[in-house]
Amino acid sequence: MMGKAEMTRREILSAAGRWFLGAGLASMSPVLFAGCESMGDMTAVGSSMAASAGLITQSQADSLNKSAYAVAKTFEDITPRQEYYIGRAIGATILTHYRPYSHQGVNRYINVLGQTLSQASDMPETYGGYHFQALDSDDINALSAPGGLIFITRGLLKCCRNEDAAAAVLAHEIGHVQFKHGLQAINKSRITDALNIIGAEGAKTFGGQELANLTAVFEDSISDISKTLINSGYSRSLEYDADKAAVTIMRRVGYDPNGLTEMLEQMKTRIKPGSADFAKTHPSPQNRLSEVQSVIGAYRPVNTTGPRQARFARELKDV
């Protein structure tokens, strides 16, 4: 997905930052990143800080404030293209924490499985498409970046005893993408500081140095976001929502949602308390099991006879 021939993390961050803070802002609505009472209030705070820091002139700050109040009532959500650039930047940062697992067979398998599941989700298409990448780590973890970049460690794949369980993991992460949970994490990060500085009018008047400074802020913000995803994870309610989405997606494709139950049972025995992986970023498997069983009912063992299990065993034998 992101091999040696791809852009480096720094190049991706810089390119995404330049686009995001430049031409892309003509259609960008900073109000999505709400946290103050209104977009106008947010921009007033941000532009005031930017002027005080010497990033923009007071005249530019006044112009931004006027523009922000004017467009506050007509904002639109973040566009799929913007989500794609944000997701690539976050994905690049994730790959500084985890090394990609280069086994072609394993990656081909999880991509075929993931693409099949994604087509059954409520968001079957994204701007850049769904991409699935195995990570060369014994950590038990999976992460999803905005736009459909989904990562799963060898450690978590080892928790899957059948294809239904592997499908459950990928469907869960697709659920995060479907609900745009990653963007919700971004909304709470310091990227707000950068967006508050800029409006449609500001994007036209800033010079190269101002955009360079704002690009640096963007880079730091993306790093902040990625650390949040890696170190603290989503809230319990968002994790439960992703589990429910996984059950729905699996049923649509024909997988047994009890595969999710079996995967969580395996995690109960494999996760080490206090570890820096799934245990740190997700609710306990026991709590998730209770929520899942309230949706699918009493547990029934997954049928592991037939070609599906043979395929699973063959393709993932090297993890």
C-alpha cells in the first residue's frame, strides 16, 4: 500500500498540508472543527492568536473574522478529497510506529477480504478507495485512517481462528471509516488551531512564508492526531458502534457474526494487562462481548468446515 516507492511521511505531510491549507481551503468549511460557540467565535480567537504571533497582519485578521461570520451559516462538511489527504498523512505517521508486513500473499488476502466487506458497508466507496495493510508486529492492534486506510497487525491476525473472525476485525475497522470516527478524532485535535487562522479570504492573501508556517502547524497536528489514535483510541461508544456495524456488514456478505465473538474471546486470553496495544486503545474484550451478544444473541460456534477454512489457513499460515 505504501512501499518504498511511495512518498515519505514528511513529503506526504508537507504536500497534504500545502494543499489542505492552500487551494483546498476554498471549499473547506472550518466550522466542522467546532469547539467554540460558533465559527465566527472560533476564527476570532484563532486569527487574534495568529496576528499576535506575527503569522498574519491585523488587517488580515479582521478580514478573516468578517469572512468567517459571513460563511458560518452556509458551511459544508469536509469533502471526500480532503478526508483522503488527511488519511494519507495519518497513515504515513502510523507507518513510523509500525513496520509494514511485506508478505504479498497475506496482504493480497486481507485486501480481497476487506474490499468484499467494504462493498457491503454503508460507505462502499471513498475518494481514494479502501486499502488494507498488514503490520509486522506482535502487538494486538488494528487502526483505521480517514478515507479507508486500514491497518492490522500480525498479532491481531493470530487472534483469528477462522475467516469469519478475520472478517470481523476488518469489518469493525470499516465501521470506523463508515462513521467517520477518525475525523471526529481530528476535530478534537490541534488541527483546529490551524484552520481557525485561515478562511477563504485568507487563503488568497497569505504569502509563501505564512503558508509554510501553517503547513508546519498542519504537520504537527497530524502527528498529534495519529498519536491519539495509537495511544488512546476511540471512545467506548464509538467502538461499540463499530462492532454493530461489523455485525451488519458480516451478515450482508454471509459471514457469521459469531466470528467477532470468537475473536474477542481469543483476545481475552492473549492481551496483556497494561500493554500498549489493543488493551490501551479499546474497551475490554469482555465489555465488547456483552455488547455484541446483545445484538447477535447467544454464542454459537462458527462452522469451520469447507473451503473457507482451508483458504484461511493457507493464506495466513505465515503470520
